[in-house]
Amino acid sequence: MIARGRAVKEARKLANARKWRFRAMIACLVVLSSTHSTADGIADGAKAAASLASKISYVASGGIWEHDGRFGRYRLIVVTEGVEHAGTYAYAQWLSIAESTHEIEEVATVPIDSLNKRFASVVQNVRFDYARSKSGKGVFELILSERLPEEETRATVTLGNPGELRVDLQ
């Protein structure tokens, strides 16, 4: 129970941290740690990080995870590539606060392949679902715009321990 109270206290500190600086750092981590190759073929991590800010479409975070004595927050990032034939790529992240430095560190970043490999599908909105996240999992809801056929699809991404995720399409 003490660990849970500490986790809640630290999560509140994280929520009140400098948001823009944090988002920029996370965006850089996505590019540097992802295995996704961009549409331009950018291989150099420094070049990719420099161009990432304009490619981020959505960032949503919330919830608390606890695993193997560590704890932190969930985050979902959506990046847009291209213009005329734009595609979106979603990444799930597990973030933690380093005990010694109190800096935010990335524990895991996982591309959400079941969304990223959908032909003619673009993420239109992302939100953290507080109501459904009470089970100890991080639940995010995404709205995807399908171009062929033109319709809207909802996806629920449920994050568990670092690296574990489930995607349900409706």
C-alpha cells in the first residue's frame, strides 16, 4: 500500500511537470528508439529528431503502471508522415522517474503495428480513457479515419506492464 501511495504521489508530480519540455523529450525518444523507418528514409537519429516536432499529431498520457519495483505513466504518441498520401504511426510508451535524478526516463517504446499497418487509415483523435483505466491498465481511445471505404473506426489500446499492449478495433 505504501508503494501505491508513493506511486500516486510521484504520478501527480509528473503530471504537473513542465509539459512542453517533456513532450519534446519524449518525441525525440520516439524517433531515436523506434525501429520504424520514415517515409523519407531518414536513418540518422539526429536528423529525425530535428524534424519530429512538426510530425507529431497527437500526444496523450495518463494512468499509472507498476512492475518489478518500478512505476510510471503511460503515453501514446501519433506521428504523421507525408502530405498528399499521409499516414499516421502510433507508439505506446512507458515512462518512469529516475529515483536518483528525478528525470523522466523511457522504460519502453512499442510501435502499435496493428494500427500502423492499416492501409488508408489515419488517426484523427487520441484520448486517455480515465473511466476504463481504473483496472490498473492504461486505456486509450483512438478514432481512425478510413479512406477506403470512407468511414470512421474506433480503436481501444490497452497498455499493461512495459511492452505489453492489446488493440481492439470496433
